[in-house]
Amino acid sequence: MTTVRRTFLKNTAAAAVAAALPSLNFAQTPTARGHFAPQSGAWRTFDVTTRVDIVKPEGVTKVWLPIPSVNSDYQHSLGNSFSSNGTTMLTQDGQDGAKMLYVEFAATEKQPYVELTSRVQTQGRAMDWSQKNAPAESADTLRYFTRPTAMIPTDGIVRKTALAAVGNAKTDVEKTQKIYDWIVTNTYREPKVRGCGEGDIKTMLETGNLGGKCADLNALFVGLCRSVGVPARDVYGIRLVPSAFGYKELSGNPASLKGAQHCRSEAYLKGYGWVAMDPADVAKVMRLETTDWIKNTTNPVVAPVNKALFGGWEGNWMAYNTAHDVALPKSTGEKLGFLMYPVGENAAGRFDSYAPDDFKYQITAKEIAA
């Protein structure tokens, strides 16, 4: 069967802007752990490659691969190339616009494969709280990011919890800080949870089981914010390279990014725009960065991370999308809570995206020097 290969620019305007920027290779020597201060201004360029090989094909097989579709002040999603012995189509989820590569393999194909390479530019984020001059977001967009979703309701126990957390806070910044602090204080990283978790925040609150991973804890942050009128959203992506600040748990291994998927979050704060947030990574550092489970944010390993991730994050990470309740085109399965992993299915059902060695898929990253 003929191999398909195609290259395209995902967003011409963003690509043109990005092309005018320096593509800097900041392969920094990690600093001593205990210092964590991401900054913007140093753009890095990466090629991120996802390779899928269907080990045991059974009938017609379908695969969906997320494509980075975020273009913003912290990321430029430039272009994608791909090859496969299946039928390929670039498509997207109709509601949130999460872009993906869809591949369908005939039942007669004995060794189905697809390889996708996406080029992105990323940079760190750090909010300058002395500046309050961000352009206003549209009212429709802000309403959209206060809506409930299947996994993130905004009423009942979610709103009750949020109201207790914010107390007498008046401004959006104060409310968001209170909710961020509540997440860090009351939730915890649970290593036994598979993948990044499911993000079912109502069940978490009703059961009192507040352990989880990034898609759980940051979804809870987003839901609590939305329930008190602060627009917020999850941002689904993957860590690409080691942290420049020596934190092993905030790093990716570019040679093998299995398990490097990571969900962050953003809150819209008047005057500041969309602001980076990641209380889930604070919980990860507290639980896993040292041999002891750190239980307080004043610890010198945790304190700088806790401070920096309210308003910032490190640019060693790539965003895929901000989509919830994703309907996969041509799928016979249910909607996904989010699209951050390769997804596949055949007549027997959907594959286990959290088992890359069984699926089978591999993700790698390569930094492109200037």
C-alpha cells in the first residue's frame, strides 16, 4: 500500500509570527533544586514525534493522534508531517476544535503504522502582577469557560466547596488564589491512579477521595473557579525535556515520553488575561520529588514551585488543546473527557491509551537548534 506523506502549516498567521522569532536552543545546565523561577522570553523549538504500530490488528482499525492546536503568547503550533499505510485525514472535534490526525487501516493491512511529527515553539510563563493591561477577552469566550462539562459540573457540591474555599474574597485574583491554595492544601498526588486520571471532580468531592493526578487535581481547580464565576480551563499537553531547575518530577525524557502527558490549567483574571496555573504540579513535587512525602508548602523544595505555578509554568512542555467532552470523528465509542493520549479502536472496542507498550505507541521529542 502506498505510504502517505504530507506537510502543512496549521496556522499560517502564527507560523509567520513564529518564523520571525529566534529559535533558541536553551539546553540549560540544571540549577540546584530548590530554585524554580520560569520566565518568558526564551523561545525553544521542538519536533515531537508520535509513532503508532498496531501489534495485533483485528479487522478495521482506527487511530486518532492529538495535534498541538494552541497558538498563544506561550506557544506557536507550526506544522505537522505524517506517514502511514492507512487512510489519513486531518480533522477536529466540532465543539472545542481540538485538532487531530485520524487514520483508518483496512482489515487486510497486516502491519498498520502511523508516524506524526509536530513542530512547536514554546516559552516559559511568569505573570508580572504589577502590570494589569491585558486586552479583554470576548464575553462569549468567558461564558464558554464558565460552563459545566460532563466531568466538571459547577453546581451542587462543587459550588458549595468553592464558596467555602473563597470565603470573603472579593476579586477574581483573590478567589483564584484561595482556590489554588485549597487545592494544594486539601488534595494530594496519588501515584496509583492510572495515566493522568479521569477528572471526575463530583465523585472526588462526594467520596472525599481527593487523591489523583494532574487531570484530576487541575480539573478540580477549574471546576471550583468556574462555579464562582472565574473563567478557567484545563490545558492538555506533554512534557518534552528536563526541567532547567533540577526538578526530576517536572521533567520529560525526550528519548521516551511515555507517561509524560501533563494537564495544566489557566484562569482568566481581569486585566491580566489568561494566567498560567498548576496546583497539580505542586502536589506532585510534594509527594514524589524527594524520598519523603512533604506535607507543607514552606519546605524549601516546595515553596518556590508553589509560588511560581500561581501565574507561571516552565516552557519544557507542549500544549495540545483545551478541549473537554471530545467527540472523536468516525468513532463508535463514547466521548472522551479530554484528548491528550493517542486513541485507537477496532470492532472489539477502544484500546487502552494508558498502556503504550500494548497499544503500541512511542512519543519522542527533539530540540531544534537556532
